[in-house]
Amino acid sequence: MTHIVTILSSKGGVGKTTTAVQLAGALAGEQAVLLVDADPQCSASKALGSTAAPRLALGELLEQPGAGLAQGVVSLPNRERFALLPGDPSLMDRREGLERQLARESILRDVIEEERAASRGNGLPYDWVIVDVPPDLGIFAVNALVASQWYLVPVQTEFLAMAEIERTLKFAEQVRKRLNKPLQLLGLLPTQYDARTDMSRQSLLSLRERYGERVFDTVIPRSTSLAKASQAGEILAAAARPTPAGAAYAALASEARARVSGLDRCAKSAPTSGQGSSGSA
């Protein structure tokens, strides 16, 4: 089974793209992973140092039913289990046309399902699909959530982050209720944590008090190694030289696997007659 996870935030600068790239890379240490860069700024693709051109750009895939997901995927050098569907700068220009399409919210899901159907029962060739989207909660974020079973919300450990969490969770819950009932929150991920500051410590405490088990045990530290990794196209969890940030993303990958397994079991045992599972409850 392929687990599809959208990395979602209504606010930029919280480590969203960094989490998409580093989590995907950490998962790829053991499993096959596809990272979908659905942000017109292409930040995830740049962070991986990818310059390979796919047969079809993401915008073309979304506008050409039946083209095939594989036409947009490129391999990453020296990363056997890690593939990329690169970002497409033309998405911004294509946005208006996509918004005029019928069933516009499910275009990405249709592309993925067409690929799954073409496999003749073999499913997608990935254990995980991680989707990075813009922080505007617009058409690309909606498409990603409709295509996903899970979403993960990075949360900056500062006091102003609380309002953004609620906005993001309400948005995802609207998508779940109207367009994708099985959608679930995988977890809230504390990022840019600095144990030396009162603000970070108090913010993390408040986050755990308010959201409880919905907050990952893993905490991503503030670290210059993350910025350097983005510049160098490096996956810290796989780096020869260990770093606290790399260890944190390796721990996040393990926790994500455990959470998906546990949430899957809960979903299968839950009543199905007229009862939905709230992603933000």
C-alpha cells in the first residue's frame, strides 16, 4: 500500500519544504519514495539539486488526462529508492485554467489513480508519496489533500504559531468533510526548536498541552545544517557525518511509519455507517 502525505501549512518559513525533502529522504533509506513538488516556486526540487527534465512537466500532467504519472517522474542520482516529480514554474500561469476545469479539486488524485489502474493490480511503485505545496491553501493544496490519506503540519515553536495551526486544521477539515472523507492528520511537527530560549520551550509546552497526542514526539531543532543541506542537495539522515537535525528527521521517519500503521488499524476497526473520522478532532 502506498501512503500519500501532504506537508501542509498556511504560513511560510516554518520548515515545510525542508520537512518534505528531509522526511522523504529519510524514508527512502528503507522504502521507495516519490516526492511531488507541487509548488510553482519549485523549492523542493532546488533543495535536492535536481536539474533533470521529465518527459512531461507537472502542469502538463494535470492538463492532459491519461498522460501517466510516470511521464513526470525523474530519478535522483545516487538515490536508488528516491524519485522526484519536479516542480513546474508554469503552474502559476496554468492556475487559472486549472481552476476552470470540472472536478478541479481532484485532478492530482485522478493522475495518481490512472497510474495505479495502469499497473493492473500492482499498485504504485512507491511505499510513500510526499507532496509539497505552497503555503497559500489554494488549488494546489486542495488537490494534494484530496489525493492524500494523511497530512502533516510543521509548526514553528513560537507563540504566534497557534493561530496558524487552527487555520490550517480548519482548512484541512473542510477538505476532508467535502472532498476526501478518509483524510487524517498524521501529526503536528514542532520545528525550528531552540532549547536555549524560553519562547521555544514555552511554545512546545503549550503545543503539547493543547493538542496532546496529535503532536509528534520528534522535535526538529533550529540548525544551520538544514540550510546547508538545502544548498548542497543533501539528505541529512543519510549523511556520513551525523547531525542533530539529521537524527531528528530519521526519528520522524520512524515515527511516521509507526503512526501510519496505528492509524490504519484504527480506521479499519472504526464504524463505517454514517460516521466520518475527523482529521482535526
